[in-house]
Amino acid sequence: MSETFTRTAPPVPEPAEPEAYRLLAAWWRANARDLPWRFGRTTPWGILVSEVMSQQTQMSRVVPYWTEWMAVWPDAAALARASSAEVITAWGRLGYPRRALRLQECARRVTQEYDDRLPDDYQSLVDLPGVGDYTASAVLSFAFGRRVAVIDTNIRRVLSRVFLGVESHGGTATPAERKMAQEVLPVGEEESVIWNQAVMEVGALVCLPKAPRCEQCPLRGSCLFLKDGLPGLGQGRTRPRQGFKGTDRQVRGLILAALRGHPAGWVLDRGKVEGLWADQARLGACLASLDDDGLIEILPGGSIRLPI
DNA sequence: ATCCCGAAGC
DNA sequence: GCTTCAGGAT
């Protein structure tokens, strides 16, 4: 029967993307990690919580925190009612604890301004505290099923390699990268969601920054970067990374670690505070910055506690 | 050492 | 655009 249509069917060239999508979707079904917020098992709010926790943090570390967090505070209204001290303690050692306070402030605004229902438009989402371009786009795609080109560091790396044949560079995504991400995004909403998730997952599991496992990659057949011999592999993307040992971030972490997990109103006295770090100038600066961030309260005598 | 499903402040 | 925000895994 194919012969019947050979003459009449115009020779429409098959675009590359539909084939890439088919391969990617099949790979996704077989290899997607079974994260608890995937596959329709949570609410849009649960998706948002997972995205905020995942900012600069590995999935494997996020999963237990997310599970416990959602058990205690299943929706925005519940989180809005918690004390800051409870929230900071529950954030534990996930890192970047300002995210915890922003998430709670976000919960309070969602509760008050949106009747405990996460808004489903980009502008409202990105206006929420702790929600930037990536998180707003991810929520629109993963929670609301909307057709949005999600751009994170993994997706940038994968798409740049496959469709442009080069490493993505550091810094903000360029207009060219955003344009390309839009152009290769499948037209259908459902397909676009799987595409976003699958490209991100390939970036996390296969298309690694320095040692990509190209032989496992569903896109190896159409990857310009692979075809060109992985030119400049691992170059050009990395921002200069700040160290950790001896920095303010380590000291801040020590201070909060000393405060977490105690009964409400528990106070660390001045003497104990001074023993947390030898360099008192740096210690004082970190205490001040934590106070500025609303992560601790400095009491008149120099003792500290988590904020109520 | 580098990376991790970035955001916000400057 | 550049820097600062934790902390763990590899």
C-alpha cells in the first residue's frame, strides 16, 4: 500500500525533532528515576517544594527531606502556619537555608493571595519569593502541564551539545540558547512536558559535564557534539566556584547546626556562640548576616536562637 | 576539585 | 554580569 501513495504523497522531509522525541520518550519510560513527586503523585505545591529543594542540590539528598516535609506540611496553608524555627530545623542540612524561609514566605503569599492554590501563570509564579525563571518554568511544565521551554544547567548542556554541537558557556542562558530550546520543544503539551523532564534526566544521568556516557544516550544518533568528537569537552561552562572550608558559608552552617533541633525558644548563650569559631570577627559577621537573613535572632546579651 | 533540576543582591 | 548563598557525593 505504500506504493499506492508513493507518487501522490509529497516528499515531506521528516524533521529531526520528532525522531529525537520518540527516542527520548522511550528512554524516559525505561530510565526515569522514581522520584516521589513524579508521575502525578503530588500536588502543584508539592512540585514547587521539590523544585525549590532541588535548586543546587542533588535529588538523592532531596528525596528524604521532601517526603518528611510534605508529611508535616502537605500544602501551602500548613507551611504558612509553622514557625520559622520549625521550618529552619526541618530544612536540616539541605543547604542554602534562606530557601526555607523564602519557601515559607511563598506559602504565606499563596495562602493569602491565591487561596492556597498555586497560580498557573509565569508572571505570578516568578513574582513569588524563591521562584526564579527555572522554578517558574518547571512548575508550569511539570505541575500544570503547560508547554514551556524549561532552561536549567542540565538542559542547556544537553540541548547545546545535541543541537548546536558545542558546550554551553557559563552565566545566563543566551537568547540564542533560549530560541533554540523553544524551537526544539515538541508542539504538543504532553510531549513538551516529557521532553523537558527527559532532557533534564539525560543531563543528570547520561550527558554528564565531564564524562558523558554517549553510548547510553538516546540522542547519540543525532548529537552534533558527539559527531564532532566532543570538542572542548567540559570547558567553558563552569563559573569559578567558591570554596567552602573556612568561608562564611561554613561558619553560617556551623551556627545553624548548633541551633537546629531544639525545643521552641531554645537559646545558645554567648559563651557557646563564641566557641563555635575561633575568628571572632568572621563569626560576628556571619551572625550579623544570619540575623539579616532572618535565620537567627541575636538577643541583647549576645545569645542567639532560631526566630519564632 | 567539580558538580548539583538557581535565586537574589549588587 | 558577577558574587554569595551549604553541604554532600564523586
